[in-house]
Amino acid sequence: MARGTVLIADDDTAIRTVLNQALARAGFAPRATGNAATLWRWVSQGEGDVVLTDVVMPDENAFDLIPRIKKLRPDLPIIVMSAQNTLMTALTATEKGAFEYLPKPFDLNEVVAVVSRALSEPERKHPPTSERETDELPLIGRSLPMQDIYRVLARLTQSDLTVMINGESGTGKELVARVLHDYGKRRHGPFVPINMAAIPRELIESELFGHEKGAFTGAQTRTPGRFEQAEGGTLFLDEIGDMPLEAQTRLLRVLQQGEYTTVGGRTAIKTNVRIVAATHRDLKSQIQQGLFREDLFYRLNVVPIRLPPLRERLEDVGDLVRHFLRQAAREGLGQKSIESPAIERLKGHPWPGNIRELENVVRRLVALHPEDTLTAQIVEQELAGSSMSTTIGSSPDSADLSESVERYLARYFSSFGNELPPPGLYDRVIRDVEKPLLSAALAATRGNQIRAAELLGLNRNTLRARIRDLNIRVFRTVES
């Protein structure tokens, strides 16, 4: 006995054939058509247990047909297929009431698994479709890693689940957080971002929870925190791995009890915000080092999303470059096109700064080169110049430390384009330089802290305190 009837609608004969064969082998009873009219007739006659349909068909777009199907047969699961593999396609499929979205080309085993799940799981309820304010895509890319992210985001926009976004700097973590907000249930509320790495540690609790007048020196008036500002909306906690332990404890209480107190306050304040966190750090490693609370990690990591670095999605470089070229043209920087060999050259770059670095390279190409068409030679010239200006000397003879740091900072500032980096740069640079400096001194002295303190010109107690604060592991070598 067949496991269920699957109605297939796709104007591509080859796709209909392979789907027919795969579903029949899996024990289903498939029926296939190449147009929306026949699909609607079958559904109207009460046929089919699940629908598997392409978006673009000769006579009607599936996104126009799906609401009619859902109104007539609300419990009939609909699986949408599309070669227009964008985030908007996934979001629209979810909003229209589709059970699942499958990008083309698809894996036949996955199709069979999704059909099986559609027949066994209760149909999910979806909110009414919202009007789009813009056709501009919030995320760019058609690669397989991005397709997985689109499908996850499409599901998460209709929930209030806490999300943890992990990815290297420049991969677009805040963009993903904004998608969850802008296309979700809280889109009419505020989106409030806060970068933990950009705020002095002693001010983080005040920034998050606000403070009362007189709570500390300089607190002239009551000041609301980010939780209060984000009420009814989304609070984006960027670089959560840089949050000090004391603030972690207070945040955990908010997540557990749904309330907080201001710094210097005594009355508990109820809060209604969605939390989206992000980090480039390995939080599990930080937990082992005692730098991050394990209970807070599991509260935040309800739904983890890993953003791939650009080197893992190089097939998206072309779409990203063309997007940045259009963006530059709208900003008045000039209308440019780019040759295919130039795109291929860009794909060969390692992109340590990820999408942010690619965007800045494109902006420089547009601004500095008068040619209407960007060639591979122009791209090669720009990448070579950028590499030379940002590479830190590989040996003591190639550049002194001051010049190396200067080049590093020049690259850091350029990664933000026309914007300024977040505040707190001085403390961040000092911290980033201090840890490898102390580690190198300890390695040179074989872990002897007295000799390392002398080498560095520091008081021994000061060195010990910095080792503890920076969580530097000291390995003492026993000499034979």
C-alpha cells in the first residue's frame, strides 16, 4: 500500500521524471504535472496527501497559488522547490504557509525525507503574510552553506527562540540578527545592538540594565539600559564572549526569570525582548578556561547558527561583488561592470577579512579606477597593493614593530570602510598585544615568572596578576 499520494508540479520534464522515480521507489504514489492549473484541479478535487511544487510555472507563480490551497485545504502540506535560491524565497515560502523550502539542485534523498516528514508531522501554523518594504536582499549568496542558513532563518523568524550566531569577523553576524528581527514577529519593535568588546568592562552592566541617579560617581540622572530600549523588540548581544563574568551572572538571571534590576535599583523590572547573541570566539573553550558560564551558554545556544567564512562559499563571490557594485553606484561612486576573469581572480584571494574585506576592495576598485569595466589585471593590481600595505613583516629585518603595528591598524580601519570602528580600540589593542608579549616572555624564560618579570621590566606581582587576568597558561620546563 502506498505511503501517500504526492502531487508534483514542475514545468521541467526531467525534474518531474526523477521525482516520480525517487518517490515511487520510496513507496509513495506520485502524480506529476507541468502547470499550476492541473495542480489546482487535483487539490480542488481532494486528491493528494502532500504537494511538491516549483515556484515559477508557465501559468501561475506558486506563491500566488499556495494561499488558495491553504484556504481550501489548510492541513495539506506544501513543499516548495526553487532555483531562485535567495533568502527572500525561503522567507516567502514560509510566510505563505509552505511546510518546507528546497533549493534546486536538490538531493533526492532529502526530498524523500522531507515528504516523509510532511506526512508524519502536524502542519505548522504560519502568521499572515507581511508586506515587504524593500526588494533589496538582506543576505547575498546561492551556495549550499547559505541555503542551509536561509532555511533555518525562515523557520526562526516566526519564533522567539534565543539564537547564537557564531562566525569569524566580517561574515555578517549582525545582518543575520537583523533578518531575524526585520522579518519576524517583533519587526514593529526596536532592534537594539550592543557590542560587548566595544564597552569598558566596568560599564557593561550599566549599559545593559541601566542605572539609577547616584548609583555611581557621575550618574547624574536615571539612564535606561539596552534591555529597556529593546522592550518589545530584539536585543542583539554582539561579541558575547567578551562579556565579563559578573555581567554574565546578571544576564543569566534575566534569561531564567525574565526580569532584571538597574544598577543601584531595588525593584525588579519585567522584560519582554528576544535575545540574539553572536561571537567569533569558541565559547566551549572559554567555558573550559573559566571565562564563560556554562549555564549561560546553554541558555543562549538554544538555536546555534554558524556563518561560514567567505573562503567556504567562494561561489557567492560573484553575486556579492555585483551587489556591492550596485550599492556603490547608488551612492554616487560610479557605475561599473566586472569581467568574469576578474571574478575568478577574486575567488582566488584568501579573504581573511571575509565579506567586509571584499566590500572594501570593491569600493576601492570603483573609487580609484576610472575604467568602466573592471578587468582581472585591475583586480590583481588592487589585491597586490592591498596585500603589500597590510602584511606584517615576516622577519625582524623586514620591518620594525612600530611599522608592523601601523600597517595592521591601517588594515583594521580600512575594514570598516567609511565608518569608524566601535569605541574602546585602545584597550582592545593593548590587550591583544599584551597577551602574546607575556606569553613570549614566559616561553623564553621556560615559564620562570621571576625571570620573565625581569625581562619585561615588571613587578613580579603585577606579572602574576596579568597572567591570571589574561588567562595565560604557564608551562614550567624542568632543565636537566
